[in-house]
Amino acid sequence: MSKMILFVDDDRHWRLVVQTALEEAGYDVVTVGDAGEAVLRLDQARPSLIILDLDLGGESGLMLMKFAKQHHPEVPVILYTGMEHDNQFVQRMLQQGAQRYLRKGRLEDLLDAVQMALGQP
């Protein structure tokens, strides 16, 4: 049985790129472009993992992560962003519930982080 991943990013092109990579790696993927839709899909999809952009076109990915951790604390969250943040910010995100913080770039790094978050070798 494959694991379900909820991928939240406001960039339609990037959603397709990441969805394709994750599906080729054997995961089921639900993609959404905003926090409101993500909240709805979170209950419906019952994901094993959430991959979340911090900047959702004016919406806060951080607020969505807090919601997810309150309502589904067992679901790990990977923050996946194109924004540059200092180490202090990253540490704060990890303390607030993110399992991993990654800068967008190499898909191999994301796939490695997904495997680790899901406890796969």
C-alpha cells in the first residue's frame, strides 16, 4: 500500500513537477494550491505526510502547519520553500512542529526527506 502525500504550493508548475517526481517514486499525491483547500483535503485525504510551502500567495504556510499539527499531530510536515531563512527561523519552525525544512531545488533532496519522514529506508 503506497503512502498518501498532501503537497501544498501556490505555484501550479512546481506542484506538477513535484507530483510527478513523488508519483514516480511510488507515492499517491494530492496537490492543492492554497491553505483553504489544504484544510479541506487534510481531513478527506488522510495523508501520511504533508509537504508545505511557507508562502502560499499571500497566505501563511506557517499557519497551515500549526492547524495541521493541532488537528493531525501524527502527520509529519516538511516545509519546502524557495525563500531564504536564517538558522534561527529554521530552528523555530522545527520547534513548532516541522519535521524538516528544505529549500526548493534538487528533487532528490526532497525524495530523501520524504523517505526519512515516512520511516522508509
